[in-house]
Amino acid sequence: MSPPVASIQGPQHSGRVYPFRAPEREALAGLPVGARILDLGCSGGANLDRLSGGGWVVGLDTSQRDLVRARRVAPVVAGIGEHLPFGQSVFDLVYVSHVLHHTVDHVQVLAEIRRVLKPGGLAFLIETFEDSPGIRLARWVHGHWQAVEVHSRFRFGDLHQAVEASGLEVDEGRQFNVVYWVWDLAQLRVPSLARLVRQAEWVELAADRRFRRWSAHGYLVARRPPSQH
């Protein structure tokens, strides 16, 4: 079993309901000595400390308030994904967690990610997808998440195609989180639900076996081809 980790919302779980954790660890462990890592859309810096285990990390975000918190963990810079303030072929890893759906032009962001990646460098993308009827309904009712507007909407297959069209090669990826996200949000309002985490995991794993194509989330690991200039 994977070691306990916290979800975005907080409660501990085994990691089985978030299958990107293992490839994330592998990606960080496989980086070269002195690797440079960009956390694109770092928010308050929740991922920066973990990413720093793979090398030197810098966070980027549009929110000055979030950057004030994030810079307590690692260097940060203000900027937008459509026009990254970095030169070409700078980073060994660009990490993007639940950010692309907030960007005005996610296709342009992917082009910028390819540009700033070194040849052979990795893009690690975790996203929310509209394959899930629940996500589509939630966005129809309220098109924001934590006061940040959702601009770009896509399904898992759409993003896979967009990543490849940007010039990156997809190494792996899969959809996940069919129903667990509903419980994860519910326990924010009712913290005592956190004690039911194991039961919630069991329901999610059962749903994943039959209904994965309707998952709310997914991840893709893509690589800039070594021969690309």
C-alpha cells in the first residue's frame, strides 16, 4: 500500500484513489542532479516543498497574495502561463496541478511549457475534466473554484490531443476520481466525515473499476522529445 498522503482538501488517504502519486515520485527521482523544476500555478506553495526533493524549484502564479505565502517555501515569480517569463529550454520538469482549466488559452500554455522545457524534459499535468457529469453540472451552477474562474473546459481525450499537438510526447496517463471528489469536498463542510476515509476509498475504487471514463480528474506525463529544437 502507498504511504498515507493528504488530498488537496486535507484528510489522509492511502494514495490508491490518487494514482498520480507513484509516477510523480518516479519523475522526481529520475531527474538529473541539479534539475530545475517549475511549479506553474503554485498558488500558496502547497507542492513546492515536495517538488524541491527533485532539485531546485521555482513557483509561478498570478496572485500576489498567494505568492507571498509561497515564497516562504521557495523562490517565486509573478506571471501567466500563456507568456512564461523564462527563456527556452530552462526546466527539467514543469509541474501543473489543476491550473489549465483556469487559463484563458490552455493550448498556448502547453506551447509555452514545451518551449521552456529542456529536450527530454517532463511536463506533469494533473487536471479536472468534463468527462464527469458532476463536474459539468457543478460548473454550470457555479463556474468558479475558490473564487478563480474556470475559463478552459475540456475532456481527458481533448487534453491528450492538445498535449501531443503542442509537440510533447505523452509517456503515460489515466483518469481517476469518479466519486471521491464529492466526499472530499463534503468533509470540508463536515470535518467529522474524515473518519470515514477508508469507506470513501472503497466506494471510489469500486466505481473506478466500472466508470473510470466518467472520472472528474486525470493526469498526463509528457516529454519534450530529445531531438526537438
